[in-house]
Amino acid sequence: MNGRDESSAAEPRRFGRRAALASAGAAAAAVALNPGSAFAASDEGGLLLGLWRREKGLAIAYGQQVHTQPELFGPARRHANDHAAAIATALAAVGLGTPKPPWTTNDLDVAAHRLATSRPADVLANAVLVEEDMVDVYKGALPALPDAKIVMTAATILASHAQHLFVLRRAAQVT
Amino acid sequence: MVTRRALLGAGTLLLVGCGPPDEPEVNAANVWGEQLRASQAALAAYPSISLRSAAAKRVRQLESQAGATGTVPTATRSLQTALEAERVALQTHVAAVGLLEDRASRELLASLIAGTAEAVSALRAELGEPPIVDAFPGQRNRP
């Protein structure tokens, strides 16, 4: 289940007027990618695609901020990529290919975008928010995944996000 | 020439051959009993620390689901024993997700998995170990 650690360090950072305009698009995209809708997808493939996009987006967001908390965000980014790789395997199992990944922060869902574009003072709090979001997404996904092997993989990913949430809360001193 | 009897026989064979594969039937009560015992074993291993109350809450959730408490396991109380027992409980809950398909069961298991995974990290931190060691906690034969 190990995936590649796709470093996003080389990815362009574009936070100008264009980015502001695009963030409106990101917000619209988030309607399709937020926790509610990720598990609202009626079919297994659609649900898995939503989860895959969330993990890839999270990996990009952590990559953008890895310099601020390398010991926390480095493993978190690597694990998000590992999760995406495992979900890609599940997508193949249901007969779907892996879509084109998000490339810049403008392609991300709201929570990941907020983390990717955080000021240093807010970065830990926003990382906590995004992991809370991921825990909710997977809690919502488990009842909707019919395949036993796929749902067990999703369960281990839920466990992973719960652990990252614990570590981030502790670092942010949030209870 | 193919007789009607032969065709009927062939149809019967087809029906037998195309039936669902023999899968062991899942006994939900047994699965919940296993979850309860795993979480009780973890709770029994906790020393008197604040993390214990969350473990007790998980046991209470399972007691109402499992319907019976059975024999409560005993254990040597230590952080290390609690960590090992919570790791086993996490693996048990993840395995159960693959066995129980109804929404209510999956929702309860999701809550237990998130809480138990957090407990594993918290216990590791208490022991001075790295709180996260794997991208897929709860898989069998993984840390």
C-alpha cells in the first residue's frame, strides 16, 4: 500500500489577484469535495474519487507548509500520498482509472486551500481543522463502501487521520 | 439429439454451479462480543491516567451494542500493556468493518476506530515513543 512521496516543494505558489479569483473556483469545487459531499456520492467509484482528491489535495497543502513544521507536516504529507495511492488501487479494483491530480493550491478543496495558504501563525490551527475534516469524511464514508477490503483500507486511513489529528492538537495545544 | 430430461439436468447443474460462493455466515453478536472483549482487555490494562476515561467510554458503547458483558478480562496495569491491548483492539475494530455492513454498525465502528487510534498515539506519546509509526494503523501485522 505504500505510495510515492510526491514532493510538492517545486510546485508554483500563485497568490495574486488571479489566485483570489481562482479561490472562488476552489470554493465552488469544494462544494463537490467537502465532507458532506464526499460521502454523498451515490456510487462507490464516485466516493473513492472524492476521497482520492481530498488526499492529494491534503498532500499538496502539507507540502506548501512543510517548512513551517517539518517534523509534523513531512510525515503527514507522506501519509496523505500513501493514502491516495491505496485509494487509487481501490479505484482500479472498481474499474476506474486515476484522474489527473490537483496541481496547484487553486485546485484544492476549501480546507486544504486554507491550510496551504495559511499565515505561519495560523498554520497549526488550520492543520487541526483539515484533519478534523478528514476524520469526518472517513467516518461518513465507511457506511457507504460496500467492498470489504476497500472499507477496511478506508478504516485504516480513518485511524491514520485520527492519529495525525491527535498529534496536531497536542502541538497546537488544543483540547 | 438432446432430450428434454438432459436439458433439465443441465439447467440444474448450471444453477448449482452459478450459485453464490460459499462464504461463512457472519454472526453479528459474535463480532460485537469480540469487539467488546478487545476493548475491555485494553481498559483493564490502563493505569490510573486520564486516558482511561476515554477507554471506559468505548467499553460502555460496546456493552450497549453487544448486549452482554461476559467475563471481564484482567491484565497487568501499565502503559505498555495498555498500548499493546489498544493496538489489538484497533485491529479487531478494523477487521469488523469488513464483516458488518449495516450503517449503524459501521458508524459505531468508525467512532471506535478513531478513538482507539488516538489512544494508541496518546499511549505511545506517554511512553516517549513516536506517536505515529504507520500510514495504515490497524492493519494486521503492522505496528
